[in-house]
Amino acid sequence: MEQENNDVLFENLLNKYKKQLEYGKAYYHKNKTNEEFITKNRNRSKQYYNNNIEKKREYYENNKNDIKLKNNYKYYLKLNRVELFKERHIEKFNRLVDIGYITNDD
């Protein structure tokens, strides 16, 4: 009985979320050429950036090595030389597998 109620609540929440996403997308596409909307959106984005710049900096500092590893891997992937990356950078490849960025099959 309780499981059924949880399933119903979950379905309702999921449907509300989907409707909210659809409404947000429709609202954006309807107003994306409106100058007032563009100005408000830019100001909101700037304010968010300024309020959270320390969080972004902290995230980068904590994940600096992983970000560099990912970029290095993307470089080899773009050149279609993943096997060369595996040979030259065994530790880096294993680290990327450990963090779940790639699978060992790649």
C-alpha cells in the first residue's frame, strides 16, 4: 500500500517536472528575441557568476589534475590516437578509468 503511494507520488512529481521543463523551454523560445528578456537574462547570469565565482574556483582547484587529464585524453581522441595515449600515459589512462571518465574498453 505504502509502496503504491510512493509510486504515485513519484509519478506525479516526475510529470510536474516534465511540464515545468516544457513550459520553461516554450517560454524561452517565445521570448528569446525580446530585448527586455535578453537584458534580464544577462543580468541574472552575471549576478549568478559573481555570486558563485569562489565555488567555481574551488571546484577547479580541487579537480585541476583530473581536468588536465581529460583535456589530454580529448586531444588524443580528436586525433584518433587513443592507443598511443594508452601506451605513453599508462598512469593517466588508469586514473581516467578509475574516476569513470572512460571505460577500459576505449
